[in-house]
Amino acid sequence: MYFAKNMERELARLPKGEQITGTPTADIRKRCFTLFKAEYKDTYSTILETWKEAKELENMGGTLAQRQQVFDKSKKNLNHMFTALSKAHGFEGAYLLAGRVVNQDGGLGHVFMTPGAEQFFATRCRAGDDEIIGHFKVHIYNMVSLQAVEEVFEAPKTDGVDDEVEVHGPWPSTDIVTEEHGQRWCSSKLFPWKQMLRRLAASELVLVNWPEGVMFPGEERASRTMPKGISDLTRAECSKLLAALNDTEDTRLHIRSKAALISSEEPVIIGAAPPHDSNKSRGKHMFCNLKTDRLG
């Protein structure tokens, strides 16, 4: 496909004076590909993959008929690939394919099994072809819905400098940092996140009773390919953090002075005790070097 779309450029790689008339033969294509690989020794495969992906992106969206055409072509290619692998190498497989655009892709659904995998979904999932496609679509639409909700309730974006997030509401425990410990890097309007560990350690302070189940500052959400710091907190985690900050009991999130923090001999953050029904027996500690333990 790349050769067909870039034929003039690829034929120009042949020695000068060699004239090609009509449709290039398989031998000519092979020679051009050899010259192409020689010019881009280490990157030729990446170039071809990137070109293929770019062409596929051009076909995204479009009308219902265009999406149906792309879907049919894709499932045909996948069926052929699975069948060829089964015949040539004895590789068996099964796959499901469906669209994720709820209001357009209702009719796009396909299930395929190689001969050695026939009746897999009926036997193992107790579902026929139509039923398993239905379950698959429900799962896809649910994931799309959850992603949309997460984007709507995502925490405020940061400016990327010190990752200090401006908050709109009372953060009473942050006043302790300025009033009792004489620090100015935390206020009722700015709540540091990425810099929290370094600043606590530099000030020889310990954050006590960090709520269980809330991601620690400096940690990264495993499900995120590009972590966003405090913006990765879920709505439930934000609620727990606010409740801990506004708590007036001994279980409140508070700060106390402590030495030996920069060397990571003492934890910078001490998590609250886990609930009675948790599978964790002790609270979580986090140190300045980002290491954690469950020795709380």
C-alpha cells in the first residue's frame, strides 16, 4: 500500500537510466523496498508503521456508511489474519470487535473464532455470538461513560510550575503550617502537591493521618499513561481529603515537627489507620525518597 501511494518517489530509488513502463513487477517492488531499507536502516519499519497509522486516522469519523465500510474491511482483514495463522502455525484465537460511538455504532459488532477455538464464548462465557457481542458493547459504552464522568469531575488543572493548586473552600489544617510552624509555602488558597514531600522534609514536618485510600502526593495513578499529579485524584478521594482536613477529632489530618526526614529515616506522611474491613492491617507511610511501607 505504501508503494502504491508513493510509487513515483520509490521508483526514483532505482539506478538512473532504468525506465519503468506500465505496472511495476514484483521484482521491481522488491528492489525498491531493498533500497528503501538501505536508506533507512534503523527506522524503516517505524516509518512504515507511522505512515499506516496516519492513513488509518484519516478514515476516522465520517458518515455511518463510511464507518460501516471501515468496520467491514477491518473485520475481513482480521478474519483472514487469524485464519492464516491457524492454518500455517496452529495458532488459535478468538476476538470481539465493536464500535465505541454510542449513537453511531449500534450495528457494528463482530465475533470470530478459529476452528480450534469454536464455541469458546458459548462454553466458557455461557453466551452465544449475539449475546457476547451485546455484553461487549455494554462494557465498551460503560467505559466511555466513566471516562466522560471522570473528565467532567476532574480536579483543577495546575500551571506546571510548582503544581500548587488554587482551591475554593476552607482548608483549615493548612493554616497550621503557617501559624504553628512558620512556613509560607502552604496557605488557605494554595495546596502544594508534587512539591509536598520535599517541602515537608525541608521544613522537618510530618503529615499525620493521611486518609486511607487516597493517593499520596508524588504517587502516580497506574491507570494513567500521563500522570497529572493532583488532577488524578478521583472525586471520592477529594471528598476523603477534605473530610480529613476539616475533622476536629484526633483522627484529623494534621502536621507535627520531626527530624531525620530528608534522609528518609522517618516518614514524611503517616497515613490513617485502615478501616476495620480492609485487607491492610496497618497504615501507610511515605518517605521523602518516594518509598512507602505499611508499618503505620
